[in-house]
Amino acid sequence: MSDASDASDPDDIDEIRERKKEELAAKLDDEQSEVGAEGEDEGEGDGPAELEPVHVESEAHLDELVAERDVVLADFYADWCGPCQMLEPVVESIAAETPATVAKVDVDAHQGLAREYGVQGVPTLFLFADGEPAERLVGMQDDGRLRSLVEQYT
């Protein structure tokens, strides 16, 4: 018997991630062949979403991700936070299995970003669509809710 909760099994996530990497590699090979033949590059903004969460390094890095990607789910978290640790496999599966880019923002390392976005508790998730904040969720979220939210904007 299989249900949506099976997708959060680490072995399943690794298997799905590996399959997506192979599909992405094949797609990139095809695109590079086309670009080589045409002599042009389409630019980074149209690129595929990341397969794994991207750890944000600075305010500029988050701004760049939001500007270059259609849908970004930013997870403001802390290593010491229990609910954040419980949310980790959920956001990993969102990164691996949806077109959204998942950005991880450590609030202890990036207090200025947390302040800028009014993060007062962790986990706090922001969904950016077309460069603009579209949704804000505070606390533990289930896989189904996050997937449906991402689907609304993709």
C-alpha cells in the first residue's frame, strides 16, 4: 500500500532525486546541443529549479534566487528548532519533486534577512511567485499543503 506519506521516506526521496538528476542531465545535454548549434544562450532566468534546497548565503543571494526563478519557497529555519527539523524532509521533497526552488535561510546566520521579512518564529515559509512574495506560512506544514500552494503558482 502506498500513500503520499511514503514520499517522505529518505530512500524514496533519494531515489526520486536521483531520477530527476538523470532527467535534468539529459535535458541539459539536449539544450546545450541546441544552444551550441544556434550559438546562443537563453539566460539563467529560464533555468530549471534546483533539485535540492539552496542554502542562502546573503540577502543578495536570496534576491537573486527570487528574481531568477518563477517560484521560490523560502524556508526560514534554525538548526536548534524541532519543528524546523521535522519540516526538513518535507521541503527536501518539495525541492526534488516540484518546479519550485527551495531556499533555506538560517535565521541565526542571517538575522538581517529574518528581520527584513518580519520572521518572529521558526519555521516561517515564504512563497515567492514572479519575484514577489505571494504567501507566508508560520509553523510546521504538511507536504500536501505545500505542494498545493506551489501548484497554485506554477
